[in-house]
Amino acid sequence: MENNTFGSRLKALRISKRLTQENFANLFYLNKSSISKYEKDKNLPENQLLIKIADFFEVSVDYLLCRTDQPKLLPSNPKPMTCEEFLKSYVFSNEEVDSFSAYFSFPESYKQEVLDFINFKSTSGKQL
């Protein structure tokens, strides 16, 4: 499922925190049905609640509203991120998480083959 609506992003973030709709609703003093309507894109929360939801998930309101695909706003003078910080700043699909996990379990020679393949694909794609 693509995260290209407010509802789909809210659901993905909620699931990433292992929260049920009911648990999540209780955190914000809402009904489970409100969360269901948000996730089905039938309603949007009011501005103040939207800000609280963004703060809770540590993402920007712009990300929740699909105005950007970058979950977090960049500071004006960003410091270099570690690989772990970078990975934590994005919401990945289960398939992507599985792929990362598999990659990190590979022996170094396999990792190099994967990197060589990615490099090949990225440079061959620029020539098209």
C-alpha cells in the first residue's frame, strides 16, 4: 500500500508504533471511529490535533498532509546523519525493512555485489 494520502500515512505510522486504533484514539481522547475515519480519508483532524499527531510521530505536518515525502523537516544547518539516524527518519515498507535486514546479514562479499549492482543500475539509468 502506498502512503500517498493522509489516512494511509497515519495508519502506517500508527502501525509502526504497534498501536491499535483504539490505543491511538485513547492517547488523544478520541473515539476509535474518529481514527477509522481519518485512516479511510473520510475526515481530517482539526489543525491543533494534526500538530499534536505530527509531534507524537515526530514527523512534519507537511508529511502527514502529503506535501512532502520527507517525514522530518531538515534544520537550516543540518548536521551529517549517521546511517542509523537516516534510517530512523523514514517510514519504510515491510519489504524494504526485510531487504535492509537481509543486506546487513550478508557476508561482506555479498554486500559488495549488492552495492556494485546498485551502482551499475544507478549509472545505467542516468544514460537513458
